[in-house]
Amino acid sequence: MVIIRLFVYYKIIPEGLYYLIYIVFAVGIVWTLISFSRSPSFTGAMADLFGQGFRCFVVATLIMVAFTAIFNILHPEFATEAAEYGREELVKKGGKTPAEIDNLVDQVKKRYTTVEIYLTVFGYLITGAIITAAGSAFLMRRK
């Protein structure tokens, strides 16, 4: 997933394939669930299956959060670009004084990395929980 993110950043693969990260994430969780369901330590309980998938997606989420934090700290230009885009949008909308716009732009710059980490955490946790629950239910139904 990290490699895909870097490939998109360095334009080795098109930006439209960014969602490939979520496909790899889903495949990893499903692979974990299937492997665990075939192992001798699987008791046949959905809670065991979900627990294994939970561990998988939490580890993947932690890796992606660490990567996001490091990547955004190493590239402060992302915060600047986001702030300038926000400035352009605020100027187009109107209704704000230049001082208010400058204040909002500064807030975007300060909070950019935090917001990116927040979005990464919740995006992967919610997606992982849905995929794990659906995959676990499907595997339990098949048996």
C-alpha cells in the first residue's frame, strides 16, 4: 500500500489508480480471513474470524498512519498547496475580509498533517471493519 502511494506520488502509475491501495487493503484482509478460517486454530466462531481480520486491518492502518505522518512532515509543500487552494476558493466565494482569509489559510497550514492523519485513521478503520465484517459473515455462511 505504501509502495502504491509512492508510485502515485512519483507518477510511476496514474493518479486515478490511487484507489488501488484500497483494493490491496481489501485483498489483504480477505486473504487473512481465508487463511485463518483454514487453520487449525480456527474454532468456527465468527468472533475469532473477525478478531483475526481486526488485527490485520489495525496493523495495516497503523502502517499507513505512520507513513502518512512521515510523508506529510517531509513534504510541507502539500500544506502550502492546500492552503493556497483554500485561499483561491475563499476569494472566489467572497464574503470574507483579507485578514479572515489569511487567518483561515494559516489554520489550514497548521492543521494539514493532523487532518490527513485523522482522515487516514478513520478511513482505513471504517473500511477495514466493513470488509472484515462482510468477509467474516460470508465465510461463516459458506461453512
